[in-house]
Amino acid sequence: MKNITRLAAVALAVTSLASTVGVTVASASTASMDSIGKVGFQASTTTNPIIDPELPTAITPQPPTTPVTVEDGLTIDYASSFDFGLNAISTTNQIYNTLAQQTSTGYVAPFVQVTDNRGTLAGWNLKVSNTPLTDGTSGPGSVLTGSQMTFQKTGLNSSLSATDQALYAPSKSGNFVLNGDGTGTAQQQIMNAAVNQGMGSWSMRFGSSSDIVTSSTNPNTPVNSTNAVSLMVPGSTIKKATNYTSTITWTLENAPSAAANV
């Protein structure tokens, strides 16, 4: 019994001694190598989504149109048409509001959308012009003499973030008028993106959703119409019981306008 106790004491002493002796560890050596993360971009040739003229969401306008390409990445994606309704012939001046832009889910403000996905930051400009409101014949009442299409309450929306929209927005016109009788048919500049502006998709709208009529008893302002685009027809203008049509042409150029008058 005494021998067992003595051995245990010796083992304890050895263990205690070992715990008080420091262990020296050699310092580690390191080496490093760099690798590369890489990505490239080129001008887009794909069809761009149509953005809501007020909200950061995609919409499906009705009827659809085919985009027009200036060069790879620079397109007019959509332009609204304007329907001023079927109206009674009048001998007094009348103003007719256009129907708003129909989509697959409702109505939004009329608009035109341009996308610059070239990646050059070269800028661009957009102009508009029109032909006379005509029934396609000649003689009295063939053209709505003195009529005017007025576009107002313009605003912009973009695929960019709110911060980048504030920094890189193109300039735009305020109100503008297209003469329905074909006078003054020179192109009017309505948007201008200087160098380092106008990247991504930009929608120029006429009015907003709050301008769209939801109920009405006035035939000149039917439900789903907006006063942001209107047609004035003088009472003195000869009118026939037929349809009149004007072609509105939106022209996109792949450089900023030298005039920069918007």
C-alpha cells in the first residue's frame, strides 16, 4: 500500500514539472499569388422591357409596336398613339382629350421610351414632327385647318436608380404643339441627352395617372382620357363626317443636339 502511494506521488511530480516548461513554435512562412476577376460588356441587341412612365415596373402596352434601332443599343422602344374620339361636328371651338395609353392591366399616361445601351456614353436627342390631320382626300374639309395637338405636363422615368436619374437625366421640353393642318411641320426637339447622360431606358410621359379620367358625363373627356394631350379644332373649320389621321414621327439621333434647346 505504501509503494502504490509513492508511485502516484512521483507521477504527479513529473506531470507538474512538464506543465511549467515553455514550448517554442517556429514562425510560419507565407507566399501569395493574385488571380483575376474579369467581365466585359458590349452594345445590346435585345428587345428592352417597356417601363411604366411613372413606376419602376415593366408594363405591356396595347397595341404593341416594333422597336426602331438607330444603331446597336440605341432604340425607340415605344411611342403612344393618340385617339381623340368620335365627336359631333360643332360650329364652336372644341378641345378633345386623347385616350390614355392602354396596357395589359389598365391605363397609364401616354409616353415615348428611348433606350441607350450602347455603352459609349455618347448622348442622343429625340425630335417629333407630324403630317396634317387629313381624311386622305382633297377639297373642302379634307384637312382640319387651324387644329392643334397640345402636349403638356411632361415628366421622365428611367430604369436607373433614383440617385442616378438625378445625375444623368436628359433634358426635356415642357409643353409643345403640333399643328393639325401641317403648318410649322419642322421637327421639334423634345429630349436631349448630352455626353455622359441618358444611359439606360428613359420614358417621357405626358401627364400622370392622376390626370386619367375615371368617370365623366362630358363626351369631350370620356372615361380613360387625359387632358395632358388634347386636340383643339376651331368651330370655323370645315369638317366632314369621316375620320381624320395624322402621322406623328419620333426621330432619334445618335448624338446630342448642337442646339440643346430643351
